[in-house]
Amino acid sequence: MKNNNMRPGSPVKKSRTVRRLMSYVGRGYGFKFVLVLLCILVSAIASVSGSLFLGSLIDDYITPLLAMDNPVFDGLIHALILMGCLYLTGALCALAYNRLMVTISQGVQKKIRDDLFSHMQSLPIKYFDTHAHGDVMSVYTNDVDTLRQMFSQSIPQVINSLMMIVVAFVGMLFTDLMMTGVVILCIIV
């Protein structure tokens, strides 16, 4: 009897494929990938903190200045500098994780191509007689490049989106618990 969980496209087969692909990241790029995750987290925190700080900037600095006859802008200038530093930190972390992911994806692409070449060397000549030359070359060029694109763009975007959702949710909890509950209720409905 054939195991239905091992047919192409099954969840078990897909999870094994994902694990195998992620093992390429773990071999030689584990530390860099952890740095990427850290940079994504800092970038998300800086982005949400900047948005939350905007309310404080208006309430604590700008509104009191409107009521003064001779306003002193020292506090506002310091707050604007702090806000600029938050956004600069987020931008630098975004740049860093994008650069690191390019390095990781290029290295993973090379390892996959090397493994493909090693495997191709062990195949019998009959394989090359029964498969079109273009199909073999397509795997080397298009399929491996698609994997590189997944590592350099798709995975960081998914992680960034998930972290932004978590950080924004935590920010909402700290801002107003009741409003967060209303938003969650509206999402569920």
C-alpha cells in the first residue's frame, strides 16, 4: 500500500523540502540569518515606535507651544532629533538585512548549484539520453534562480510582515487596551 502523505505536493513532502532548503541557510549562514532576524525586528520596532512617538510629539511638544506667547523650541527640536534617530535606525537596519540576505542567497545559490553538479556527475549516461538538454539547463538557471529570489526577497518580506504585525499589536496594547479589543473584535467579525 502506498503512503498518500509522500505524494508530490503533500504537506509532508513540502515540509521536508522547506527543511532541506533551510538547511542550506544553516550551513555557513546561520549567524548571518540570526543577524537578519535581529535587524528585521529592530526595523519593525523603530517603524512602529516612530508612529507612536508622533502622538507624543503633537500632544507634549507642539500643542503646548501653540498656547505660548513666546514659544521655546528646544524641547521640540530634541524630540524631532530623537524621532529622526528612530527612523534612521530603522532604515539602517532595513539596509543591513537586505544586504545580508543578498549575501546569504548568493551563497545558498552557489551551494545548490554545486550539489546539483555533484549529483549530475553521478547520474548514468542513460539519464542524459532520455532527458532534453534544455530541461537540465533549466534546472540550473531558472529553478535555482527562483530559489535565490525566494531567499533574498520572499522570506525576508514574510518575516518582516509578521514582525510588523506583532510589534504593531504590542504597540496597540500599550496605547489603548480597549481600542485594541475593539479592533480584534472587528477583525474576527
